[in-house]
Amino acid sequence: MSSRPDRLHKKLARLQNGLALTGLLCNGTVLAVKKPRKHSKEPRIVYQWTRKVKNKTVTVSLTKDQHAAFHAAVHKQRRLLELIRQMQDVSAEILLSVGNSNPKTHPKWA
């Protein structure tokens, strides 16, 4: 059976491997908004990308194809941020265990 630091280093290595799979990244929110039409029962769909720039909200209209690409990029950005958060947690556990023979002296990480 491997020791706790070995397991943590293996977990960190697995998380780091996920960094190579990111691809295109984009910050913000992507929306598909249904807008009513004056002379039709069918609503039209408007695609938008919204993000913060210098503390201001900026919205850009997108085509349907752009919407799909931006949606994937925003999802990958969020996944990457979660991956980094997990790496930080594991790294903190590893760093706290260096030279510490009693692992109960530091808090457990969620």
C-alpha cells in the first residue's frame, strides 16, 4: 500500500494531465435568447456572448456556429478553473505534510 504523500503526488499528476486537454478557452457567459417576432408565432433565437471588460459588461452577438464554439470554450474555461482549484487543494496538503510526522495537526481539506 502506498503512503499518503505518494497518493497525493499521483493525484496531482492526474490533475496536471488534464491541463493538456484544455484547447480553446473563453471567459464569460453564452446565451441563446428567444425573442418574439411581430408577425410570426415562432420566436427567433438570438445568440450572445457576455463578459466583463474593465468592470463593464460587454455583450457580443453571435451566429449559431459561433455560439456552439463559444459555449464549448466557456465550458472548458470553467473546467480548467475547477481543475486548478483541485490542484491547489492537493498541493496545499502535500506542502503541509512536508516534515510533519503528525498529519492531524493540520486541517483536513474538503
